[in-house]
Amino acid sequence: MASDGGQIKNKTVIIGAGISGLTTAFLLNKLGCDVTVLEKKKEPGGSIETVFEKGFLFDKGPNSALETHPLIGKMINELNLKDQLVYANKEANKRYILKNNQLHALPMSPTAFLKTRLFSPAAKLRLLAEPFIGRSKDGYYQSISEFVTRRLGKEFLDYAINPFVAGVYAGNPEELSVKSAFPKLYELEEKYGGLIVGTIRSIRERKRRAEKSKQSAKMLSFKDGMQVLPKAIARHLSGKVKFQSDVTSIKKINGKYQINFTLEGEQQSLNCDKILSTVPAYIASNLFAHFDEKLPKHLNEIYYPPVLVLFLVYKKKFIRRPLDGFGFLIPSKEKKSFLGAIWSSVIFPNRSDDSTAVFTLFAGGARNPEIGSIDKEILIGKVKKEFEEIMKISGEPELQTYKYWSKAIPQYNIGYIEHEKYFDEFEKNNPGLILSGNYRGGISVGDCVKNAEAVFSKCRM
Ligand SMILES: Cc1cc2nc3c(=O)[nH]c(=O)nc-3n(C[C@H](O)[C@H](O)[C@H](O)COP(=O)(O)OP(=O)(O)OC[C@H]3O[C@@H](n4cnc5c(N)ncnc54)[C@H](O)[C@@H]3O)c2cc1C
């Protein structure tokens, strides 16, 4: 790397214009670094995809992001997106869980917890034992299911954590590693000895670091949907993001890297000092296989279950259940065809007019991966029928549309630690090659932004 008047002369190529790649590009560009982003699709955003159908806004991927890291707010300011920014309505703090076909509000205070019928009296009493339960030994090989059952009891696993895991990862609590998938939760036990004591003490520490926990961070989106953010970053980077550029191979020549890609069907190449990959693990596996023969095994073992996102718009007059919350999640014990529903028009303004209500439903995930081979129209029919029963809806939707993600969200399952260690090893052995994206450092948009900042330091080194 040469330095000239403080400017870094490294050339970095970033593969992928999702939020991970774009955030690092934004930071590098700010420092005056030479950066190019290559993106296969015509638009930026990757999993963040917003469309308008019949005037309704459908976020096919994330519907919101949590402002867990200060960089999110800084980017919004610097990109002049304040006018577009929307925060979730207060009503959205209320979340429901389905039990015996009834929606129960998730208790948000000690009094509500004592009153709720979501948990039995025995399960409530069991929580009192939590501060007296000792630490576990081997976090990485312990599932979130084992961890929660040990600390909080089986009922808490079934009716709080199981649906929560479905809502965040579309995941399976028996398979997700507590330490890899929920590091903050694990840390409460490891560092403070328990979840209740740990929560209280970590709130104080986070305040000092100006960081927000996922529970207290503000939930945001944009008037025109989540894709506003990646689109604005790409615009800001002007010609530095090349769309329809499908990276096909990478070579090392005389200590530099040559990255080959097809741009609108034409073969092209770029030379650079550093390559930051933010493509999904199963794509990175092909691109980097010839640098390290064991790497593909690690990348391919990261499981991405399928998810179907169903978007429904109904006339409000057809809905007999009050719309007073974020939506609901479904525990696997309830045996439904979908994981949960977001009441999109309750959460953010201008998602519907006064007469309609908009919903986003999720099906599949690691709980029901068989949706991959089921006829989608049959699945949607079943999901819709169950949803209409729960919501007491007695009319046909005004609009019904869906997006099927065949490989949606990477699962940080038991054994993930071996992959994580190997990726670190790979980067050490191959200076200038950096593996990033949502299969490292967290899957949420907030985690991707946070991780992109950490990766930015690697690009500058
Ligand atoms: C259905 C769904 C719902 C979600 N809901 C939420 C939510 O509510 N809140 C939240 O915080 N998070 C949510 N997430 C997770 C979050 O959206 C993602 O983890 C995050 O957006 C991933 O960003 P990324 O940049 O790491 O990867 P990606 O978005 O996958 O970006 C990778 C990019 O690489 C490009 N690419 C692939 N191959 C090549 C190639 N060969 N050459 C060039 N480019 C290539 C892709 O086209 C893509 O643009 C959700 C995800 C999904 C799928």
C-alpha cells in the first residue's frame, strides 16, 4: 500500500452491492480510497428489495432495521435521507404470540407477565430460579434450545424463544448455536452469570458505549421502503458501483488480484490490491475454491433455508380483530403453515390508505424447509386460510403477491465456530482477500452495517 498525503492508494474491489458491501464502500469512499463495487443485479440492495404494486409498498426482504449502531444514523444524515426516514409507531411495541389459536400479547412489564395466560403459573415460577442457575461449559456447541431450557424452562423456550427465533432467523432453535447466533444473550451468562442480572448490568455498560440493545434500539424504515438506503448509498458512490457485473473468477497475478466479470454479457476484468467479498457463502465458495481447497466445505456447510414472503392487502372492514401491534409470531407447537405475520400498515405510516390494512407473512425457514418443493399456490392458499381465521377476516384480499427466497438467511448453527475460525485462517493465509456479508458477524441489517465498519478497517490495512 502506498500513501500519498494521507490518501490510501490501495485499489479495493467489493463484490456485491447489498448493505454489507455498500456500507464498506461508503466508508472507503469517504476516505478517498479507490473503490469499485461489482453487483450482479440491475439494482443495489441484495436482500433489501422494495417494489410498488397497485400503489402498495411491498418490502420483499427486511421490512425494517433497528438503529443498533450509530453508523446507521450517520449514513442517513450524510445521505440527506432525513425526509425519507420513518420510525415505527408506538403501537408496534406490542407483539403477539399465537397459542391455542388465540393471540396473546407478549408481556412487556412484570405486572403484565404475572397476568398473561401465555405462560402457566409453573412456567412463571420457574423464571425465579434463573439467577441461581450456573454457567454452562461449552457455548459454541450448545443450541439456543438447550441454553433456554436450562436457564428458563421448556415452556419459555416453546412460547417465547421458539417463535422469536423464527422471527429473526427463520431458524430452528434446536440447531442454532447460542453463542454464534445470539452472542449477546450468551454473553449475559458468561460475563454476568445470568440473564436477569446480566440484562440490568449490560444496559448501564451500553449507555456508556453509546450503543443500543436490540430491545431498546429504534425501529426504522423509509417512506419509500427499505431499498431507499442502498439506493442512496449507490447514488452517492456514483459511477463506482457497476451493475449487471457478475463476478466469475479471481486470479492472483504478481501479488495483485485480477477479478473477472461479465458486464451486460461482455467479459471484463479489473486489477486490485484487495477484494472484499460480500456475496452469500455458497457463491463465495465457487469464487475462492482455488485459493484454498478446504474453504468451499466450510462455506457450503452454512445452511440457507428457503423463505416465502406473502404480501396481503385487505379492506379494513373485513377484519374483525383489532390492529394494535407489530404483528404475531407462531410457536412450532401450534403446527401452522407459516411462521408469523407483520401488520405492516400499523408499524409505518403511508403503507396503506385509511380503508385498507397491509400484512407481510413469512413461511418456511429452517422449521419448514419442505416449502422448497411444495406448489407455491397451494402453500399460499393454506397460509391465507389460517391467517384469515386468526385475524377474523371475512373477505378476499385486494392484493396478494409474494416473493420466494430459495436461500434466504444464513443459519449460525452448531459447528459454526469451525467455519468462523477457518474464515479467519483463510484471510491470514491470503492477504488482501476478505470474506464478509451476513454469514459473518450477524444477519440483521444493523449487524451488517456494524460488521461493514469492522471490515472497512481490514480494507485500509
Ligand atoms: C426475507 C428476509 C427478511 C429479512 N428481514 C429482516 C428484517 O426485518 N430486519 C433485518 O434487520 N434484517 C432482515 N433480513 C436480513 C437482512 O436483510 C440481510 O441479512 C442483509 O440485507 C444482507 O446483506 P448483505 O449485503 O450481507 O448480503 P446480500 O443482501 O445478500 O447482498 C449480496 C449481493 O451480492 C450480489 N452478488 C451475488 N453474487 C454475485 C456475483 N457473482 N457477482 C456480483 N455480485 C453478486 C447479490 O446480487 C447481492 O446484491 C431479512 C432477510 C430476508 C431474506
